[in-house]
Amino acid sequence: MTNELCFKSATELAGMVRDGEITAVELMEAHLQQIEAVNPQVNAIVTLVAEKAMDGAKAADEKQAKGEALGPLHGLPVAHKDLTDTKDILTTYGSPIFTEHIPKADALIVERLKGGGAVTLGKTNTPEFGAGSQTFNSVFGTTVNPYNTDYTCGGSSGGAAVALACGMVPIADGSDMGGSLRNPANYCNVVGLRPSPGRVPVWPKLLGWGTLGVEGPMARKVEDIALMLQAIAGPDPREPISIQQPGSLFAQSLERDFKGVKVAWSRDLGHFPVDERVTAVLDSQQHVFSELGCRVEETHPDFSDADETFKAWRAYSFESGMGDLIEKHPDKFKQSIIWNVDQGKVLTGPQLSRLETKRTLLYHRLREFMETYEFLILPVSQVPPFPVTQEYITEINGVQMENYIDWMQSCYFISATGHPAISVPCGFTKEGLPVGIQIVGRHQSEFELLQIGYAFQEATKIGEIRPNLAK
């Protein structure tokens, strides 16, 4: 029963706690037992605060007993990405520089999760400073894919995705610049949403008007993503680009009739190579959208300049955030980060102004395209999970990748536009490795995106297939 409890949806568990069917303490005990049983095999949760978690669960039960108002996440265990500051809990950013770093305050997303009633139990693994979609670092080691531990779980929110897939938490937070909420979700058969910049306000944040990096929710079910957004979405004065709509927007029903809705389907956006194993899985599920009533057309907008603009602003962000640190600790960074920072150092003002013009035109091309097509569907990742001993993909279909992020174009092309995108479980390769489907919504239209993601989830039920080691 304990194990089965850990695989119920967060929405169902929150209802059970609220209705008195189970206490927050019992729920936390079940998840701590699951962590003890499964985590040694996958290394997803790297800092566990079991005693603090039990104290938090007891406080949640006491609050409920007093008849106080309860948040939408009341009593739910949650783990936070190790890039995210947590008050009085070790936060290393996956870096040997910060092995003893204990923040004095929570990041805004942690503050909001707690405010919504969730109870922190620990931190999830991430690559060093979140760089790359392969979760390993010199502090905690490697997190592996629960469906086959010889393969990667993706990244950079890899620990979060694995913890969810293994029933160690019902909800988790993550962040996404080039695909870090979507890529690990698709590699681990769970759900990850990259929200529009400002939907989930970020603090602390060095570049207040920056739009590449966002924070957001991960879960096993689309409705649980909506549940989390009730707590973490909504404006905050510390995030100057925060969207003014309240989180209560996501408390509405996700049911919707999709008859006649036009959907664009693209295998490669006309730009990047895709492994045939990924294409085969997505093609096998294309019929689902037609059966939902959608009018599916194979087409895509012009994504010219997406690669150049994303890489430049990513390099700009890396130099801003880590340039000074590298000068102080040049021997404590992996080479891919040093390379990315060096790319930022040589950028000029005229380069950035011209690239921002190109990015603006890219946004408008996609905006105008999506006036006709409400959703754009494409691969999450261009390859299925790859061996965990390989740092990153160097070649796809005979096409050489020039650097450690080139193989993630299917995700970061979308990041460059600022549109929201969700990864939902889609199927498995013949080798039994998970593959997700990426659905892109209109500008700042997360709710509609959740509706179609939910419809696809309910039609396929693929996300209900658990990894054997967690059963």
C-alpha cells in the first residue's frame, strides 16, 4: 500500500489529505520509505532532510486540525532542484565551489511551494550550474535513467524527473533555459512544463529582464502541473517581467472539446536532424490528435536565426552569471561551461542588437503562424536517452554536433521565442527507452496548453508505465 500511495497523482493525494483519508505525516513516511528503497539505485535526491520533512508534515497536520485555511498543495512532499536556493538546506549548484553553501533565504519558487502547503524533503541532482542535458557533477555523481540505468535521465532537472518517475515525490520544481524542464521529463516518462517567461516569477535573478531562463513545475500528470501552478504562478514585484494573471487561473477544469482545432505537426522544424527512433514513436501517436478532433497539418513556421540568437543570449547569460567565478576558480569548472562563458566574453554590442532584432522577427513569425495553428507539435529531444557514460551527443544521423548544446535544438529553438511548451509521455523505443512529445502553445497561453496535454495524456495513458526498479 505504501508503494501504491507514492504513485497516486498529486491532485488525488492532496484531496486525500484534505479529506482526512491520510495524514501529511503518513504521506511523508511513505515517500521517505520509497526514497530509502529506490534512491540508491538512481541517485536522484542528493540532499535528504528527513527530520525537517517530518517536522513539516506534523506542522501541516496541526494546521489542518485547527481548521486553518489550506493551500492547494497542503501536505504534499516536494523536492527542489539543487540550483534553487533553500533556506538552511545545502545548495551546491552541482559545483565543488559550493559544497558547504547553505542559503539564508528560500528562492521565490520554494517560498511559493511552501506557501501553497507543500513540505520540503530534499534536493534533486543537477549538472554543474545546470549546464547540459546530462545530469552528473563532481559533488554528487551521476543520476541514471530509471527505465534503464545504463542510460542518461537527461537534464538539467534530471534528479527531479527521476524522483518523480520512481515515486519518491509527487511534485518537483525545475528550471529551463535550453530544455531542462522538458528534456528530462521526456527521458523519464513524466511531465515538464516550460512556462512563458514571467508566468512563474524568478527571484533571485541577476538579469531581471532576461527571458531565456525560466523556472517551472514537473509532475507525473498534467493536472498536477496545473495544481502546482495554482501556487507558483502569479505576479511578484521582484520579477519585473512577471505576468499579472493569478495562479487561480489554473484551478479551472482541463476538459475541452478540440473539434476543429488546427494543429501544426513537424518532425524537425526544417532545420535539425532527428533520430529515426524518436520520429517513429511520435508518428505512432499522431492519430491521437486527429481522434481528439484536431485538424493536423504537417507544417512549421520559419525558424531561421533561432540557433544563432539562442546561443548568443545563452553565452551572454553564462558570462554574466559565472564569468567572475571562473576567474577566481579556473580549475573548478567543467570545460563546457568555460567554453560557454568564453563565447559570452567576445560578444559585442552591435552583435547583440542585431541578434535581438532577429529574435523579435522570429517571435512575430511564430506568433503569426499560431494565429492559424493553436498548437505546434514536435520532438522534445532529437535523440532518445543515450549512454550515461557519454557527456553529450556528438552526431545525429551523420550530422556532426559542433558543441555540447547543438543536439538540443528541438528544445532551445522554442526557448528563443518565449512561447510555453510542455513535454508529455508519448511512448517507448524498441529498446524500452521513454520518448516524450513536445507541444508548444500560443504566447502566454499555458492553460490551453495544459488542456491539450491533458487530453493527449488521457487518450494514451503512457505516463502510467512505471520503471521496473520502482514497482
